[in-house]
Amino acid sequence: MSVNVRRSKVRLCAAAAAWALLTALTFAASAQSPPAGGAATEGNALRIDLGTALRLADERNLDIAIYLARVTEASARLARARSLGIPTLRVGAGYNRHRGNIQETSGQVIDADRVSR
């Protein structure tokens, strides 16, 4: 997997985690009473900007690491499945020659000149 693809996946995961965290914080804030001290609120929900959400998402980096491990595993399984679809071609040669006496399974010794290709 190229570095650019990995970076874009990390950014996508970070954005998804930030969105999920922002949604969770919004629901959690709406369940609490309004904050004291004049914090900017809209209704009962706390306002949060994208930078704060990204910083909070960076703290939950373990979830992103687990997601990236699952994506890597799925990519490896896909590559393996694709490689199994390619037919296997094996080429080989063999030569066997026997001159002289040989004993049959019945025990009789015979003179043989045999070639197997």
C-alpha cells in the first residue's frame, strides 16, 4: 500500500472519528444542564469547533489504529484471494532408464532394458 493511500486513509479515519466524537459530545452535552460561566451554548448543546474535535479525536487514536489494522487485514485477505485466482503452472521433466538385471515382484530375475520418460 502506498504512503499516499495510507495517509489518506488515516485522514479519513481521523475525520470519521472526529465526527463521531463531535456527535457523541453533542448528545452528551444535550443531556447535561447548561454550563455556568457564560460558555457559548446553543440550546442545551455545547458548541465545539473542528480543531477541538480533531484534538479530541487524536486522543482516541487507539480506535483509529484498530480500524487501520482491520483495513490492512482485509487488504491482505483480498490480495490473497486474488492471487488464488491465478492458475498455477508447473513445468518439469523426468527421465529414468534401467539396463541390466531386475527382479520382478514374483522373485524372478530378468534381463531388462527399460526407459521411462
